[in-house]
Amino acid sequence: MSKPMAGSCSAEKARAEKLEKSVHIWPSKRQVKVGDALEVKWSGNDLEERIPIWIMISTDRPTRFDGDGFFALGPDSPNPFGMTTGMGAQRAIIALHARGAGERGSVSILPLEAEDLKVTMQLVTYLRACEVEVVLSSATRDIKVLPGEANVVLPDQMPNGNTLFRVALDKFNRVVSFNETRIRIVAGNGSEILNRAGTGVSFSPTTRFLSTVHNDQIEIVDVVDGATVARLDIGELSWAFDDALAMTNVIPWGEVSIVSTLGAPLKIIEQVTGPACCPAQPENTKVMISLENAAFGIWGSSGHIVGSLQVPRYRHQEAPRGAYSSQGTGSKALFAQILASIGPVSPLSLETGFHVPDELTITFSLAGR
């Protein structure tokens, strides 16, 4: 699909190798506490050509990221162009070819446990004409992670009622217990991670996150440290990129919300797309995430938002409160112009439908608010 936009393999590889000589990536320190940020800095991006090249920053343990100028993926999330570099690790990717990438930047890593981290920093390109990925540089640094605030060890009991369900999450060394009104997360050593109110518990595809209804919203909780990473309107909850993205689809007005669960700057809340009767539907709504082009789009008959995945200021939006107040400013011509301005390296379709890598996985559904 990307071959019509590609240059020759030799020319693109030569340009990528030239870029590798100027790009530098380094961690700001070798030791950090849980709760503090480890900043990984980079510089030297002078790429003007539309050649797909990424900085990839990976961690061997569950973390979250912070900042902007990147997109975050989980260990099993697909890469752009189906590349295999970094698979099996949590990673932040910076598309150097996309508008707004800039000459320099940084990504903050937030360690969640007092376990040492391996941080791998790579520069990788994809030669479209040959359908080959090339790792241009790779370096790994060991980061010492010290404890933050002490965990409190409590007896295994649920306040305000008995435990009805207990789920062992061996992958994350956590046990989740819950009943009709409360949720408790305990680490393998008995430390209580979380004890809070919530109803209607469900788990994301990898079990890294749980969702619960609280204060008339769906709240997304990271089971590793118990942090609430997103709050969304109550509606159909689905996940993309395994569970690197959470999406709700709500009646009325076909309101779509999409947020990164891992800390990337993608946060779209209550984007109106259609009439009061219905949720957003593939037949008349566009929901698109393109890793290759570092671009996204959500639009329907009433309202739109289109722009960069990694740079929030490069977005165009009509955000009416409902279909009746929509000015109808969106059009395929406008969307094509906006997406072209980001600098695509692979074809983009403007046809309606839910276009994300793999399928959306629905784990919670409740029509209305």
C-alpha cells in the first residue's frame, strides 16, 4: 500500500543513515524513584523528506509515559508497517517525518515499581519499496529504580461488604478483589495497591487495566499502581492497540472519546459526530488511527477532529454541543488537506468506517449516559 509513495530503497536508506549520524538519544539520569520521571532526551532531527523514520524508546517493565511529541504502545501493540522492532516491550515512538516533530524533544518515563529498568533507545526506518525495516542505531541503559512512598500492608479483607470475585493477574503479580461497591488490588507481597469505590468491573484485553463505573463515569485504572489514567462518559467501551487506547461511543450525538492509557498526548473527549438517536456507527462515521502517518481522524455528519497523533497543536476541530449546533464545516476535501499537511508516508482512506490496526475489543456496553 505504501509503495506508490516510496522512493528507491537505496536513496531512502542513504538518507536514513545520514540522519543517524546527527540524531542523539540519551537518558537524563541513571537512577530514579518510583513516582518521579526519567526524561529521555533526543536531538539532531533535520529530516525534511517524507521518509518514515522513528525514534523508539522501550522499557522492559510496565511504565507509563508523559509529555507530548510521541505515541505510546504496549508490548503486544502493532507497530507502524508491521515492524517487529521493539515488540514485546512497552514503547514510545516519535515519528521524525511527521509535521511538528521538531529538531529535538524528550519523553518522560514514569516507573511504577521499585524494580530496575532496561531502557532501549533506537532509531529505525522502514524502506517502503523493499518492505524492509532497518535498525539504524540501538543502545540500552540500565536504570536503578528506588522505592517511592512506602506501601502499606493490610489484612486481606474488603471493607463495606464481602469479596464476591477474586482475579489473579499473574502477568502483573496482582490480585484484584471486588464486590458490588468496592475494588481492591494487592501486590504479590501483600502490599495494598488500591482500595476504592467502583461498580461494574471489567478488564482490558491484556488485563493491564480495569474499568469501573464511579461518579457517573467510566474510570480506567492501571492495575500496576492503581492510578486512574482516564475518565470517560458511560457508553460502549472498547480498546485498540490491545489496550494502549481506550474508546467510548455514546448516545446521544454519536459522541466518541479516545484516550491513551499509557500517557501519550492523545486525549479526545466527547467529540460529536452525528444525530441524537444513535452512537457512532461505521456506516456513517470515520474513526481512524494511522501509526504510519502519525495521524488520526474522527468525523461524521456533525462535527470532526483531524490531526496529528503526537502533536496536539496540529489539529482541526469542530466541536458542537450537539448536531443542531453544528456548522457543518467538515468535508472530505478539508480532511484530505489537513492530513496532507501532516506529511503522510502511506496512503490514507477518507471512507467511513472504524479504521484502527486489528479489531476494536468491546468490554463494557451501556447505552446512554
